[in-house]
Amino acid sequence: MADNPWLTIPIEDYESHMALPEIGQAQMLAEELARATSQISARSIALVGCSGGNGLATLPTSARRIVAIDINPAYVETVRVRFGGRSTVLELFVGDIQKGAPPCPPVDLVYAGLIFEYVDVATTMTALRGLCTPEGMMVAVIQLPSETGHFVSQSPFSSLQPLQSCARTRSRQKLEEHARVVGFRLSDARKIMSAGGKSFDVLYFRG
């Protein structure tokens, strides 16, 4: 874990990078989280790779329990500071999701926005299945290949560039294959585009 570049990126750099108009992925991920939550009226949600809690501020009051997980302890602390005072029950965990689900009750909705590109798909899918209730939903957002060849968009925030060497594009077919093994089934799929012009698949898996 010590060599993981996610441990060296300041939250300010990551959030500023994702919010740049020429990237536009912060708003996109928040909107997809809100869409997924409203579709199933989720009362419990796990945000995997939570960073600073992007999207949590707009969740409806029906969401009574939020599990936030990230490998970077500073990111998890940011979520605690920003959202710890809300009436929603907030459960925070520092850890590497590909090494297993955190010790908490399962949730209605597991949201995995742009995490499969940085983890072992098989072990992570197993962990996410354990984090989700039997009839719950797991939503994955994955980035499609870019014409520029840069998985991580160029920006003034150079601290993100080490991610370029460890990111791997994942196909919808690969995720479907591993999802079936652990008991998920694909129930919906959409292609979307960020304001910055990159394309993504949004995949809905049911238990």
C-alpha cells in the first residue's frame, strides 16, 4: 500500500483537477450517484473511493446511512469533517477495497465511480458483493478509451500524473464476467460523456 500513488495526492489537488471545466468529472460522478440513489430509493449507500465525499451533499433525506471507504486516510477524514454533523449515520473506513469489504452491515446501493481502473477486478467485485444486500444494487462508472491516449487528463495538478502508470481501462464485458461469478447480474447500462469530452459506461448490477 505504501507505493500506491493515491496515498500521495492531496485532496485539494484531486478535487480541483476533477472540477476543472475541461475535465468535468466531479459533477458527472455526483449526478450519477444521485440518479442511482433515486432509482432505488436507497436508504443505505456505500461510496467506494469516497475521496472528499463528492455527491453526498445532494443525497435525499431518505438516505439514512452512508458508508464511506477510501485508501487515503486524509480523504476519509475530509468526509468526516464535511459530513459528520449531519443526521445521517456516517460510517467511515480507511482501507483497500480489493482486499475485502469493511466490517459493516451491507447496504442497498454500492457506488463505485472510477475505481475499477485502479484495482484487481476479481477481488474487488467479491468485496463489493459482500458489501451489498442480497437484493441491492452496485453501480460502476468506468472510463472508456480516450483518443488522446491519456487516461488521466493533463492539468496543472501534477500530483495526479503518477496515476497514469497504474490506471488500466476496464471493459464492460470484463466487469460483467466477474460480476456474474459473484452473483451480480447486469440490469442496465448507459454511455455518458463528461463536460471534458471523455466517454464512460455506467453499469447497474443487481443482486
